[in-house]
Amino acid sequence: MIKGKKASVMQNCLFQKKGAATFIILVICTVTACTGFYLHKSIPAVENTLRFVSVIHRHGERSPLHSYPFDPYKGESYWPEGLRALLQMFHVTKRCKLLSDETKQRDLVIKKKLEDHQEFLAYLSKYTGLDVKNASHLSGLFDNLSVVEQQGLTLPQWTRDVYPKKLESLANLEFMELFKTQTMIKLESGVLINEIVSNMVRKTDASKNFERVLNLYPASDRILIRLWRGLNMTQEITSKPYYGAALFIELHEIDKKYRVKILHKKGTTDDELTTLKIRGCEGGYDLEQDEMCDLDVFLSALEPMIITDFDKACENST
């Protein structure tokens, strides 16, 4: 029997300069593992230009989001911390009527997509004891089986013909935030985008005396997907972020000019960082040198997605 894991917590964060290298060390600990990984390693050409970093990272391993009536691994003996152990940051609630209305329209689109899979839904209902009817049920079930598999538990016999590929393709309707309108994307990412760019602007103004150099935002996989789409990356996100995935949004000062760089870490065990670009910022990149975007161009490109007043945005978002 596997012991349950407690919710991952951020235990220690160190940002320091040492010679030519800048280190950001994020240590995420659980009962069974304490993994320290270098999120940012030596980048000789631009190290001394770094002024501020926002890191939005997916939390470490967690218990399943959902169970189902015939689940062989439910209860406190397997998940003593309970289901849905980690809370989401910047979670948008139903108090936003505009978002609620947009969500209803999206649900209708997804419902039509599922109408051709009634036999498959009936199969899942039979072997899970859950009345599987919608994308939320599918994503919850896929998440449950994924966590069970990751923890080395034997998957039920009935999953062999449907997991992972067939179930994942339908679960991704919900997991990957598909069929969302531009209004929904803005409402679900605009507050966080405003937080990130506001800190950058504060850092460039000496009169603000903003001494902080690092902000860490623990986030769920869906928050990462929403931010990715809100930033309007030129590279499409095609799969659910792994545990420990992270986005680094860096502010540099080079020759008295402020520039922005976005890096992506795929997961806890991945040492490579990939440079990302946002649409509308192509003219601000020097592709041959540092793949950075001028701050003013970066801010202009993101202006349509920024939300400074969420209640007002809920009344009219474009």
C-alpha cells in the first residue's frame, strides 16, 4: 500500500548572484520526496542584466482531483490528505456572469462533440459506477487514472482498451481548455498578466523603490494553460503541463533599455529551458542575439489582455 502524499509546499526559495551565474533554487517538498532543482542556470551573456523574474510553476505531485464509486484506491488509506489537496491561485468564480454565460456556450459545443461517443461513455459508466455524461467527468476520470499510474498502483483491468489514448483525447476537451473564446481567455488570465507586467513597470521606475527581484506563483496545470493562451504565445501548447512545469518571465536591462524574455521548463526532471515568444512582439526580438522583446513592445502586445478591475471586466470584456 502506498502512503499518501501531503500537499506540496514551497519550502525554500533562494535568489542570489555568485560570480557570473545567477541561481534561482526552488525546493518543493513532500513526505516521500524533496526535490531541489535549478530553474535558472548560468547564462553568461545576460546574467548581470537580470532585474526581475516572475515564475509561474506547476505544483508537485498531488492526490487525484476526483474519485468514482467503484474506485479501488479511494479513501484516506491511499490519500490521507484528501482529494484536490492544492488550491488554485487566481481562481475565477461564478460571480462573473459574463464568464458564466460564455462557459454555458462552450459547454454546448463540447456536448455536441461528445454525442458521437455515447457507447464509450456507457462503457465508462458501467465500470466506474459513475454516470459519465460530460467532459468534466472524463477529465476527472483521466486525472484519477493518471495519478494512480504515476504512483505505481495497478490500473483496473477495464482500463486496458481505453486508457490512456482514447480517454485522453476526450478528456483534453476539458483539460486543455479547448473551444474557449477570447473573452474567456482574457477573464481567466488577465488579472495574473496585469500582476506580472505591473511589477515589471514598477521595477523600471527608480522612484518606486521596488527592491523585490523575484515573484513565485504556485499554480495548477490549468492556470499555466490559461496564462499561456492569455500571453498569446506563438508556440501552441498541445499537452497538459507536467508536474514542476514552469514559465519564467524575465525583465532585463541591457544598455539602459528594458527587455523581456520568456522561458519554459517542461517539468521537474527536465533541465532544458525553451525560449517562448508572444504574438505582436515579433518586431521587438533580436533572434540572432538574445530572443528578447523590448518592454514597451511587450506591454503594447499584452494591453488587450490586461485586467485591472475584474468586476468591471465581467460587465464588458472585449
